[in-house]
Amino acid sequence: HKNPSRLFCAVLPDFISLRFESGRWISEGKWEGVKDQIRGIIEDEKGDLWLGTYRNGVIRVTPDYENITKPAKICYYTQKDGFASISDVLPFRYKNKIVWGTEMGLYSYNPDNDKFEPFHELGTQFNNRSVYFLQEMPDGKIWICPKENSKSDIGYLQPTADGKFEWFYAPFRRIPEMLIESFYAEPSGIIWIGGSEGLYRYDMTRDTKN
């Protein structure tokens, strides 16, 4: 993080920043030229901000740290830049890189051609389905959750000895079909899934195979 005392926020439809100073948060105001349904924010190692949007793909914002609310550069990435769909585009951290979930699979950014490409590292099965949440765990497990479990499974990838992954999804088919609005995996193995049909808790330590 370029400045640990600065916080970036989406206050729809605006994008703002806050600065922690003298024991309190001070608003730095709205950023010019950044106005969208922003659903996710990640800062890269160079200090560029990558914003995922509800319906307009990805926005890359290069801040001007001398004049924080007036970005030096704003760039949109849409279908012309490699995405099959620009709906529900969300950034996630995976192995110190940024991967992007969309309603049509996972993508990563290629700086050599300034384009987005399908991300195959977790398996091709995630290249044509909804990825609305992705969370990497300390033990290497990777949780993947769609926006609607009627169309794609909720589950996790378990690393195997040969460097591949095994996909586990069966326990989560007990959850009724719903629009999934929140997902969180605790380090302890407790999973929380919230959606249109309620809140569901899954305890991995109490699950048994038969």
C-alpha cells in the first residue's frame, strides 16, 4: 500500500478517499472522472488502483499523489480488451497477483499487451462460469462462489500432491437456490454464505464423508 493511512471507498456512484490524521479519518473528497457502480478495489504494487464494476468492466486509476482527487490517468477495460462479459467484474488477490471474477469466468491482466486474458491456473472449468467470490486460505485452499448457485456450484479447490487441485462442492448443494450476496471463509474453517434465502454456516470440522 502506497500510503497505509489512506483508505479508498466507493460511495455510489462516487469514488472517494479518506486520510487518517491526528487520530481520526478525514475525507479528501470525491475523485474527478471516477463515477460508476464500483464493487471492488485493489491497489497494485505500483500504486495504481484497479476497480471492478457492476456493469462496465474494469477501471484502472493512476493517482496523482500531489493532487489526490484529480487522477493522472483513468482507463476502462471492456470487451475490446479481452473480457467475454463486463458484468459483475470483481478483483481478488491470489498468490500475490490480482485475478478477476466475472459472470463468464476468471481473468488476469497481461501488461505486455494491455489486455485481459482467461486465467487457467485454477482449471479451465472456471473460464465459463460465474465467479463472484474467491478467497485463498492460509492452508492453500481456494474458495469459489458464484452469484447464483442455481447456475454454478459453491465449493473449494484443495491442492493435491502433484500440484493440481481437487474440487469439492457436494456439501453446498444442500443450500437452496438463491442469489448470493456475501461469502466469508474464516481461517478456522467456518464458512458464512448469505443470500436471498438467508444466512448459512458451514463448519468444515464437523462435516463427515460417508
